[in-house]
Amino acid sequence: MMRALKAIVAGSLLLCGAAGAAPGAQVKELDPVHVNAMRNPEVKKYKAILAGLDTFDKFHKLSPAVEKLEFRLSPRGKDAMPEPLAVRLAGDDGFRLPLALDANMRFVVPRSEAALDAKSELELNRKRRAYRIEPDIRTPGLGANQRRLGDLRLECKVMIAIGKEEMPLWGVILVNGILFTTDWCSFFGDEKDGVYEGVKKDAHFGYRAGRPLTRALLVEANRSALLRIDGETFEVPIGNSTWSDDAIVELSFDEPLTGTAAGTPRTAP
């Protein structure tokens, strides 16, 4: 039952990208021939992106040291296209706004009345489902193998806000009814020892680490708890208020980790 429930929620979250780019990032204009000729290019509604931006601002206190909402592209499989990755906002009446990608495939989407009026979409020059477009929220100064719980909670809220905007109303009502709440993130890891239709409510929210895991440990002061892992995914009780936003998830990998937190693949549901 828990797997089915999590599948319903996870399947309903259709991610998109959002918000300004890092210094030194390059703007790559999409080639109209490649994009328009491609069947089912990867696109996300700008209106849904704005819902994510609004949610980031509303719950910014979860990650006060993070200045802006960034999104990251991550391949779902082998990317055989020779053309470089490029992303833009495209809408009615020829509206085009190329966005900047940094070296780690992160980008930001600005607030734009013109983009909204043009009913724009975030457009990637790859076929649909070739890449994930996911929020990437990381407090500065953490190790490459560390994730702050407040960051993960905010990622969940942003992702769900975007997903709700892209879902039909009946889908939102359905999930609200299944979870008995409109705050879907709070369902996962509730400290109350509740039971959902005869099944203990121990559903945790899954995040991808970008590489195979051997262990995930949630740590705060002299308290720690092992988290469930499955391949590259670790599951976090983000709705459990007994853990503060400053609690840290420490990840261990099959192979030694190199680089910095800013350069490692993000995790997301």
C-alpha cells in the first residue's frame, strides 16, 4: 500500500526548471531547426515554474542561506545527441528567452511578465523524458556527501507546487483525499505512530544521490538514524518535526566521492 501511495504522489510531480544563472555561465540559444523538428521536445509550463518560485519565496526560511532557486538537468539515460544542451523560454508571437546553463547543468528562470503573457514553456533541446528538470537547493558550505534537511524539505515543497500546477484539478483532489492533507510533504515521515488503512504510516520521501549508495545517516547533535536506501535513492522522513531543518543527511557511496557539493548530481524524488 505504501509503495502504491508513493507511486501516486511521485507520478504526479512533473518537474520543471526555474530562476538567473551563475557567474560565467553561457547562454546557448536553441537552434530553432533542431527544436522544432524534434518530436515531443522536453517542455514545462512557465506558469508552473512560477508556482515553484512563489513556493521557494514563501518557505525560504527552510533554507535561509540559499539566495535563489536553481534547477538542474540530469540525464535519464545515455544522451546520444551531438548538439550541446540548451534551454529557453518559448511562447506565443515568437517570444524567446534563452537561459544560461552553468558547468554543472544548473540554471535559473527569471520572473517575466512577457513570458507569462506569451503563455511560455520551458523548452529543452532534447526529446521528452531524456532529461529530468529538478529543483536543486543546497546550503553553501556543506560537504559533497551532505544534504541539509531544510533544503530537502524546501525541494519537496517546490516540486509539489510545480506538480500541482501541471496536474488536472481532479488529480490534486484525488491525492489530497488519499493523504488527508493538502500539504503533501508533511505526510512523509510524520512522527505520529499512525496507521493508514491498516498499514503503518512510515512512508518517507525519496531523493536521488546521483550514484550508488552504501549508507545514508540522518544526524543531529548526538542523535542519528539510518535511512532506507535503494540503489541511488535515499528516503527521508521530511515530515517528522522532531528533526530540525539543520539536521544533516550524511551519504556514503560505493566509490570515493570527488569534487564539491556544488558540482555533484542533485537528489530529488
